[in-house]
Amino acid sequence: MLIKSLLVNIFIFLTIACNNDTEEAPIIEKTARIEIAFEGSVEQYLINFGVHSLYQGQSDFVSASILQPNDLEWTQVIDEANTFNLSTTSNFSELVVESEEPVHTFGFNFNVVHIRDIPDEDFEDLSATIRVFGDNTEVQAFQYTAKPVGEVSETLSEVVRF
């Protein structure tokens, strides 16, 4: 009787365990937009920004476009790696980049490097507010402050999944 009860309990346990399939979270895809607002002496910095891993579906690549300033183009595009890089000394107060189609995941890298002479008394270290949107709704925000002149810059590197 004890063995029969034990076998019934084992059978019930295995039945329950087998029926609890792990459900994967559904893939949510949104049009991704990154807005970077700059403050400080922008004209004295090299701005480096890259977007990568824009994924749609199981593994489809999606392109990204620079919306603002509208006269900027990617410095480097690596289609095989789904990577879009921008390095510029252009003077602008905002950079806006958007995915050309909805994505569920993307990553970005951002840093700035001081490239001018020793700053004068009007110089302000560059800072940036980086806002990430999915379908026009803000989902994350990041702050970046350049290191003081003469120090090694740090890169902000993030991956966002909707």
C-alpha cells in the first residue's frame, strides 16, 4: 500500500512538472527612437554614437536613420553586423535617431572626447540626456557627463529590450 501511494504521488508530481512548460515572454516590438540633448561646449568635442543589434522577429535586422540634424549621415554602416556609427564634430544641440521598423531589442554606445586646445573660462564640460522611446513613449533615460579635459572618456553602453 505504501509503495502504491508513493508511486501515485510520483506520477502526480511528474504530471504536474511536465505540464508546467516554461512560457517565454511575448516579443514586443516598437519603433525605437533615441533623443540625445546636449548641454555645454559641444563645439569642443568629438561625439561618438553607435546603434547596434536592432532586432525584429527571431533575428531579422532593422536599419536606423538619423532624423536630426537632418544633414548628418552615418560615418560607418556595417550591414553584416547591423551596426550604425557616427563620429562627428558638428555643432548641434540634439541628435535624434530612429529605427526604420519596429524592433524588440537594440543597443547603443555613446561617448564624447575633448578635441580642442586648453579650454578658456567660458568652457563647459559636455553633458547629455539620452532618452529612449518605444512607439513615442519614453521607456528609459540616461545621463552622461564628459570627463574633465585631460581625463580618459568613458563610454555609456546599453541594450534595451521592449
